[in-house]
Amino acid sequence: MPYLSYYSPSFIEIPKGPIAIKGLCLWFGFLAFFFSPEIVHAEYLDRLELVNHLRQGHYSQLEKILAHQEILYQKNTIPEEHVEAAYWAFANSAADLKEKLNEWVQQPSKSGTAHLARGMYYWNIGWKARGSNYMSATPTARAQGMKSYFSLAWQDLKEAAQKKGNSGIPYMFLISIAMNFSDELAIEQFLKQGLQDDPRSKGVRWRYLNSLRPWWSGMSNEQSITTAQGFIDTQVSPFIKNMPNLKSLLGYPDYLQARILDRNGQGVDALAFYEEALQHGSDYWFRFQWAKTLFYLDRDNEALDIIDLALQERPQVPTVLHYRARILEALNQPEAALQQETKVIQLDELDSDRLQLYAWRLKRQGRIEEAKEILTQALIYGSHDHGILGDLGRLYLADLHDPTEALPYLKKAVELKPARAWHWLNYGWALNKLGQCKAVGILESYKFRCLASGNCSSNDLEWAKKTSQRMIWKEGCWREHPTLKILKHLAKWLPEL
């Protein structure tokens, strides 16, 4: 096999202090599973090194490395997750990778490996283009960007599936795209094809189960759980004797119940279901969601223990690392949180949501110029994200004292999210700094939204009132007051009355 490093997480430590006993129990429980005779374990390939090979144009070497992983899986030497994780390396939104992936696809190899890698790249960017909002709250421009990238991913993934012929991995992500568009027929088709190509695939089954979640399928909570259990009974349980890698899927109905409770604000009740889900077999994603729930319940030390176990089982997962950074922040370890977030950015370089949080961490440390650069990068896929635009505008205004540069970002933030009073405050502040009378109307709009929501700072509201009054009476901006504008408009019709 060609030389390639394996990834070993260096930040996992056995817990100390008052939580040591519980932490050690978690560790021993994890190790008991980890060395279970029914599963053969190996180190995961280093995702950053795979991307480095791509950047250097080592296409034939990548073909050999990934082919070797697939052979090991076919021989039952490593689980499917290791092969999937290797391809996840290319779910990195770095702009320079597109050209390299295009070159790779043009190489004479007919294995489908390059198409799968590029399909992962476009699939990931499709989600980045959409953003983290529900579809109903996603701006049209972002939705169109998502569709464009998903269309490109769809073509590559189908090409990869056809060329490989024995891999379930392309079908995992085709199911994910079909799920986004609520295409039930396509989901069923890709499930069938995926299991025909690879009857042992845990990932294809997992993606299908994910498509049954009520917030994606439109089913009721009860119907979703019942349907998931029916799938487990027919497509998982009968095969476990010969396919022990599927065993953890038996916990999916409990996991789904936990997620439903979580989304309904019943995190405390969800905890028992996460633990129950893990009784059937270890799954890093079950552990991650369990840790996330503990984090939102302010049980940060426990959350850190469990999320570390998840990362020991499946390292270099950006979403999991991101939440580990948030937990460290909550534990008053800002430097460690920043270091962790840096690793997240390395794995997915232009993830706009995470870049936004990374910039916030830099700003807290007084690293304003770096924060500005990071927020500017976040606009590559977040150009229609009101939060990023608002943060960048505020940084120019409050930290760099440049209202001229701030103004277009703040104006667009207001246009994209007019219900958010904070954007109106910053926009009005910038206009006021520039001596523009339009600030009066903007600040009056801010006051109106504050009264409607009741969520504004009393200091900000008082400043807006005083500034608006001063501009009206001392700076001659009375014509910009909304009430006077209405009266002026009515006056045009008075001669006709």
C-alpha cells in the first residue's frame, strides 16, 4: 500500500477530578466494545493528508490508497465507515480543490473513485450554499445555489455508482440529496440499488433511516418511529448474524425517539433513549447527539467525556469537533476552544457557519483583522446570510471605525432579515456616523421592532431615541421622520379632497 499516515486523536484524555469515576466507567465501557471480537478495528486515514495529496496532484496515488481501503472492506478487514470517512476528506469546501478534482476526473482511470470524490465535494458545497436554516426560511438565491451544486453532485455520484458496481457509498449521498427534495421514489430506488451493489452496507441503511425522520419525511413522530422499526425488522435484524457491523442500527428507533424529544425541548427525557440506543452497539453519532443534549442542558463536563468517546471512535468529524469547541468555551477554556475550531476549519475550509463562529472567537481575543478576513471568507458561500453580513458590518463599524465600509453589509443584512431589530440598530448607527438623515427613519424602525419583540437592550433603545431626536431637532433631519413622511404624502391629496 502507498505511504499514508493514519489519524490518531491527540486531544483525548482520561477525565480527572470529581467526574473521574464516571469518566473512567465511560472509557471502560467504550473499550469493552472497541475490542469486541465481532469487529475488526484499524486507524482511520488522515483526511488532511488525503487533501494534501489532491492539492499536489497525486491522482494515481490517491486511486491506490482509496482502492486499498475498499479492498480491505471487501475482505472484512475494516468496516465500511473507514472507506466512507476517507471519501469524506473531499467534502471540503476549499475553493482550490475544484480545479484539482476536475483534473483527477480527466485521468484515464475508470474506477469511479475521482467521480465519487468530486461528488462528495459538490454534495458538501450544496449544503453550504443552502445554509443551516429550514428550507422555508432559506433565501431563494441560497436555495438556487444548493440546487446547482446538488445537480453536479448527483451526476458524479451516479457515475461513481455505475463504475464501481460494488459500493454503497455513492448511494448514501444520493439518498441524502433525494431526502432534501422529499423525493421518496428516488430514496427507495437508491436504497434498493445500494443494497444490491453492497448488501452489507450499513451506511445505505443509515441514510435511509435518516430519511424517515419526521422533519424530513413529513410523517408523524409515531409513524416515523414505527416505520423505522419496521425497516430494522426486515432489513437489519435478519442479517446481523452474518453482518455484525449492522448491530448498532438496532438502536436507531431509540435514537430517533431521543431526537424527537430533543427537538420538542425535552432534553432530560431524551438522555435515557440515547443510552438505550447505545446498548445495541457503539455508534459515534449516537454519542455525539447525546453529548450535544448534555451540552444544551449545561452539563458540560459530562458532555466533554462523551464527545471525546465519539471522536475516539470516529476522528476528524468537523461537526463533532465544532461542538467540542463550544463545550470547551462553556468550560471557560477559550484558547482550547479556538485551537479546536482551527482544526474544524482545516477540515472544511469555507463552511460559512463555522467561519462565523471562528471569527467571533478571534474577535473576543482582540484579533480584529483576522476576524475580518475570516468573515470575508465566510461570504463566499454565505453571501446571503444576514448573520454573517451583520457581523462583518458591525466589525467594520464598531471595531475598525469605518462606517463607509460597514454600510453595504448592514444594509443588505436589513434587507435579508428585516424582522431582526439588531440589524436596524447597526444600520442606523452607521448612517448616523456618516451624518445621513436617513438614520432617523432607520432608528425609528429599530424602535418599532423593539416594542414589537421586547428583546432589545434598554441602553441601545435609549441611545436610538436620543440620537433620533437630536438628528430631528438639532441637525435638521425632521423630514426623515416616518410620521412626517406620511403627512407629507397625504398633503399631496389635500387639494383633491
